[in-house]
Amino acid sequence: MKKEIVIGIDIGGTNTDFAFVDNKGKCYLRNNIRTDKYPDIDTFLDKLCGELKNGVTSLKKKFTVISIGIGAPNGNFYTGNIQFAPNLKWKGSIPLVKMMKERMSLPVVLTNDANAAAYGEMIYGAAKGMKDFIVITLGTGLGSGIVINGEMVYGHDGFAGELGHTTVIPNGRGCGCGKKGCLETYASATGIVRTMCEILNMRKEESLIRKKELTKLTSQDIYIAAKKGDMLALEAFEITGKYVGMKLADAVAFSSPEAIILFGGLAKAGNFILDPVKKYMEQNLLSIYKNKVKLLLSDLNNENAAILGAAAIGWKQADKK
Amino acid sequence: MKKEIVIGIDIGGTNTDFAFVDNKGKCYLRNNIRTDKYPDIDTFLDKLCGELKNGVTSLKKKFTVISIGIGAPNGNFYTGNIQFAPNLKWKGSIPLVKMMKERMSLPVVLTNDANAAAYGEMIYGAAKGMKDFIVITLGTGLGSGIVINGEMVYGHDGFAGELGHTTVIPNGRGCGCGKKGCLETYASATGIVRTMCEILNMRKEESLIRKKELTKLTSQDIYIAAKKGDMLALEAFEITGKYVGMKLADAVAFSSPEAIILFGGLAKAGNFILDPVKKYMEQNLLSIYKNKVKLLLSDLNNENAAILGAAAIGWKQADKK
């Protein structure tokens, strides 16, 4: 008998990664195309669906494809549209689910990348068996996927889970969204670089980072310096973790989750980020929550994490997991 | 044929109010006993259940009582216990549901007073037909009941919804919970009194409030002064609304609700509180949420609101609404 399989697609600003994923999380025919080479959505989807159809054909003796799950920036679960995504070239509202269904004749489900990450953790990763947890994606920005009573929180209009745009410092740093003091301006790959630059300006101590060209500084550079014991780089992680921890305490007071899982580039810094997040979260928790909420790092295979998340919503859609 | 009815009980620090409530929200045999007169929980429940049994008897020709819903400070839905409620004389963890079932031989369900308020709004009030909304109770403290996908958010352990203890001003006012800068220290009947005292200290302008003895000042006095156009009293409402609005913007980014409903003593100040809350909430919202979230005042009959909330969880428990 043929096994069932889903297609997981992770649409990013630069690359679109995809694979056929079985119910154990094993990926087949993993591949990618350049998103930014296709300013026109139709041309992009023609190319993508061409690749996918080739895959369906080459797997058809062993597998039946039952659905397609897509994670994309600003992907809206309810409408099936990508809506005004700042990092994508396709402007306005793109009816992605409708367009994919027309091409592939399969059930298609879309959500944003952070919600996809949360599904990935629930089906394949650190949140297996949990009904109440939050995934925080620490990448270029800060995203969040919130699961309550075993269900993703989409909210009234599909836009829930924007913890990156809650306020951590009233009238603080300017944010791309137009507000000030948003958590994501401090707690993200770009946020920690801003913090590092501020520290270097304010302080006189030596630092490995001082040898770098500041306009090209990345969070990876700060991580490497921290690993070598650089005090100012460690301070940048401490400050970043402090702001994440403060806001996670707010999130706990909201939904009292079993666990909070850190996911994405900055989470790969491991204990450099985890330790200060835990310290400041616990400091800001009401006593009834103290020492109860598990703070975990993503348990997904890094390379395939985003594809697994997208595949997980495909399985969820097909109600097979 | 006899109609079904539930018992709604609202346990407060001073009074315990109760009534028999039909599915339209009509209250029968409304009555109360003094909570604070019974330092022993057994004696309290003997008195309360005596009253309830008399009620059951006098209504039995017309009604069948099918369940009991109770709202109480720190009432935990999962455990059925009242846990360490600061305003009640019964200390430690009280197995209220178990003790009521033994006395009444009826299904009993318990939740905290803010969750009961949210159920009340959902079944009888401003949130009828809504699946995603938040109720904020502005009383002595600030409580919250959060409904997502039509279900109350209890969280992993039954303690979700403590928005009163999220941080609005880092290192701000001391809170009874031991933390600093909690929303409830600014946005509650006691919080607005603290704000009013600060304003009177800092400013030289005349105010009706200056004639009051400050140690006896209540939020009601500030409301009365505001109605008379007192500028400093109006400023106290503006500041209170500002902090509520700022944190409601965070809550919207979390769960993207259809509506937020203000409930309780301070909410009775109407537009004096509603207008600044709306202004500062909108100022702090991400553009995707702006001008979409309804900000409403409670639609429940004031006198019976808490009983209706408790009754509503009784109906929900019996799965009849």
C-alpha cells in the first residue's frame, strides 16, 4: 500500500525551500528556488509548481500526496492570502492558496512562518504532546506562534501572535512598523546588532567586535565573540535576553503555557541567550508561575525546521496527526 | 413541563451573592450572606447551602436545578479549589467544588471572578455570539478573562489571564504581588486613587479633591469630580486610561480579539475611562489592528452581573448554552 505524504513549503524573502515530508518528519526531494528572482507571483508559482509536479511523479509509486502546507511571511490562515509582506517583492494581497489549488488540485493551507514553526514543534519537535505553548522565532525580526488548548491562536482575523510588536520600552527604539520600543527592535538578529553598537559607543573596554566594520556587523559575529569570552558581546546577549524575558513574563500572565520554545537564528546562540531570558522571565513572573514554565530551545533539525513546520500544517489540515 | 435553572454564586471578600438563573438571565430568589462573618469554610458552606436548599424547595414546582456555577477570587477551574485568595479569610487551598458537591449533590463548577465575568458577557452580555474577546475587570484590582476560539483560556494550570500583573512601567509602583510596575497598581479603583494623590502632590491647581481627606479618597470621589469638570480628576482618568490602553495594545498583538469589554466599578465611569483607553490603545496598535477592535462597556445588569457570570459557567458546564 502506498504511504501518505505532504508537501511542505517555506517561502522566505530570498529562498523558497520545499520537500515532501512523511508523518515521521523524513524529508524527500528537498529542493529550493530563489524567491527574489520572481517579481511576478504567476511566474514564481509556475516554476514552483513545475518542480512540485515533477516530485509528485517521481514519488508516485511509493507515496500519495494528500496536502500542501505553506509557511510565508504575513501568510493569513483564514483568508489564504499573503498580505503586505514587507520582505517579499509581490505587493498588496496575494491569494496564494487559491492560486496554488488551481495549479496543484490538492488541499492547500497557509499560515505565517512563526505559526508554521509552532506547528513544527508540536508535530515533530520540542512541543510534542503539549496543548499550551508559545514558540518565539528570533530571526531578522521576532515572530510568535501561540498554541492554546491544542489549537493555534489565529485571533478574530488571522493576525494573532505579533509579540514582536508589543512594547518593551515605552518611546524606545524606532521600529519598521512605525511604532517605538517594539520588542523586535531589541530582541532579534538586527536588534542585538543595534544593542552591540550602543554598548561599543557608551563603553571604553576592549572588545573583539571593535575590529569589525560596524555597518557589516551581524549577530553571528556577536555570538562568535561571546564564545571567546568577550565581555561586551556577552553584555549584548544579557540585554537582549533581558527584554525577551520581561515580555515572556507578560505572555505567561496571559496564557499560562506549559513551555516557551525559542526558535531561529538567534536561538542557535544556546545558553548565551537562554540563560538571561530565563533569569529575567523568572524575575518578572507572578509567584504562581515561578519555576513552572519550561524554557526550551527548538528541537527541530535546523536545516529542515521551516519545511517541517509547513509540512506539519499540511498534516494538521489533512487531520492525520 | 418543569424548566431547567442553574444556581449562580459570586463569592466576594465581603458578600456572597447568589440567585437561581434561567437561560434568559432572569434571576429568582436573589439573596446574599456575609462572607467575612464566616472565618471557617465549613460553617460558611453550611449556611450558604442551607439557603440554597430552601431555594430549591421553594422553586421545585416550576424548576429543576441542573448545576451550580461559582465565581470566586483565585478560583481554579481545573482543581476546583480556591487557592491562596488574599481577600478571603479562608487560608491555603480550599477544595470548594468537592465540598459543595458533598452538600448539594449537583454538578458544581468554579472559576475566578474575571473568567466568570467573561462567561457572563458571552452568554448574556456584550460578547453574545463572539468567539474571540477579552473582558477586563476594573475593580479593587484588575482581572481579565480571555476567550479564544469560543473557549475560556485557562492555560496549562488554570492560572491564565493575569493581565493585572503584566508590567506597564518597569520598576514602577510596588504591587501587592511583590513585583513592581504591574498594570493593576495604576489601572484599578485603588490605582486611580494613587494616581490622583500623585497629581495633587505634583501640581498646584485647584481641585474639588483637595477638600477630601486623602486617606479616605475613593475612585467614586474622582468620578464625581470628573463629572463636574475637575481638570485634575480628568487627568487621573486620562493617565489610568493611558496605561490600560498601552497594555490592551499588547493583548491585541497576542490574541487579536474581536472586542475588549470593560467591566466592574471603574468601568462605570463610562467615557471618562473609555475615551483615553481607546486613544492610547489605538496609538499603540500595529497598523493591521487599528480601528478594528471593538472597545465596549459591560452590557450586564450591574447589580446582577457577577451572579450572571457565575450562572453562565453553570450553563456552560451543563452544556445547555
